[in-house]
Amino acid sequence: MSVGRLEPLVALDQAQTGAAWLVAQIQADQWERPTPCDEWRVRDVVNKMTASTITFTCFGRRERPDPPYDLVHPAELLGDDPVGAYERAAAECRLVWRTPGCLEGTAPSTVGEFPAKAVLNARIFDTTVLSWDVARAIGVADGIGEALAGYVLRVARALVPTVRGVNPARYKDARPLDADRPLVDQMIAATGRDPGWSAPTGPPARP
């Protein structure tokens, strides 16, 4: 299927707007639900999305967080207002990356110095994939359009092997998937996730 190509800042807007909408849909009894991310509950995913958004805001400024966030097991950032915590982080990230000249040259990232557009693409990728995780966990439509899914799929095919080469624990091997499957499914399979994952029934419980 042929879909139009998005500009990076448009893709960022779509990814963050979708993420904010999904976070706002989470009900009080859903924060502890399991997600497609092994060992992560819904709150863990939103917390990680917030921590990485703050981190990539620093990257846009050509800085690194001091001290750096552990993006695998980040400290608690959501407090009593998880929706507001994510929205504030996303708004600042969007503002910084829209600064004139921000997409030029190189920028730091979690795995080294790269062209700034590639670093921003990592933020778009992470936001979109984690949004899918939240949507599946709480049982609502992910709202990821074909253009954004195609954009993130192209990023995933370049980014995931690079990150896996630095830290194999970050992503499982890509799942084989027919090319005629929806772009969202292909995007998710590229990260090693199961596109058919659904939340188990019954009350959630932490081990």
C-alpha cells in the first residue's frame, strides 16, 4: 500500500497527540494492567514514555540529562497527575524540536551522536510504539494512521538493529510477518512484539 510520507515534525505531532489521547483514556483501575512489554504495567509504560520524552528534549537542546534517566527502569515521574506529567513533557519536547535549526547537524542520543533528524525519529518511534502498547493494554483503538505507521516502520527497520547491537536486551528479534499485513502490524513486529497480543482477562496483579 502506498501512503504519503510525513515530515518529521508532523510525525512528532501525530505521535504525541495520539499518545496524549491514549493516556487520557486510562481508567483508574487500568494503570496496573499488563502490557505487551514484558514485566511492565500500564503505569510503567507511561512513566517510561515521559522519562524518554524529557530525555529527548535534552537531546534537542544538544544536552544530556544530568543525572541521566534509566530508560529501562526509570524513576517514578508521574505523581498524582500522570496525564499532566506526560502532556507537559510532550509540549516541551515539541517546542524544543521546533526551534529553528534544531533538525540540522548532529545531536546526542541514547546510543551515541547521530544526525538530529535520526534522533528525532527515535522519539517518534518510541512514542508511537509505546502508545500501541497502552492501547492494547486498555482495550481501545490505537488510532495510529497509515502514514505514521509507515513512517515508524521505516525508522524501526533502521533503529531497532542499531539499538539491539548496543544492548541486545532492549528488543527481541523481529517477528516475520507477511508484507500484506497492515502497516501497524508490520511496525510492531519489527520491534519483536506480537501484533496479535491482547490483555489477559481477570484482575491484574503484580508478582
